[in-house]
Amino acid sequence: MWLLFVSRWSCHTLIKLYYVLQCAPVPASSGGLRAWQVDGQGNKQIRFTVFITDPQAVQLPSTEHLGDLYGLTPTVAKVACEFAGGFSYKQVAERLKISEDTVRTHIKQI
């Protein structure tokens, strides 16, 4: 899965808006969705799902609820919520006052 952060200026409010694009490959199946074919050959097919999210419009669960639901420690749940809010590794580290390496370690536990 790829995670991209896209920004653009709003014409109406003159503020910079951020969106999160998540792209994930979808396995080919015998029916259903039509796939792209690579090089005109019928033997390779590519399918992707793309989710476009406005992080400011997403209502995130509390870190306590997230921890209870998925068995995460309070700190790992905080890191997960920060990423769900559209923040980068560096921004999460700065906001939680931890190192980027610590953020990476917590992400591996999710």
C-alpha cells in the first residue's frame, strides 16, 4: 500500500488543504472488476483501490478506545491516531515529543 500526502490551495479561503491518498493493489479474480492489462498481454492484470481522505473531516476514535479495540499500548494508539490524522513521521515525532525512530518502532507494532 502506498500512502501519499497531497496539498493544494483553496481558491475560496486562501488556505492550504491537505488530503491523504491511499493506493492498494487488489488481487485479480475470475470475475467482477475489470483489470488493466499490461503490454496488451492478457496474462498480467493490474488493479488498484484508491482512497482519498480529508484528514480534517475524519472523526478519529479516542486513543483509549483504539487501544481497547486492537490491544495497543497508549503510546502506540496515540501514534496511530496521529498518522490517521494525516501527519508524517517527523510531525508525529514532534507532536508527541519522541524521536522518529521511536515512531517507526511503534508503527511496526500496529
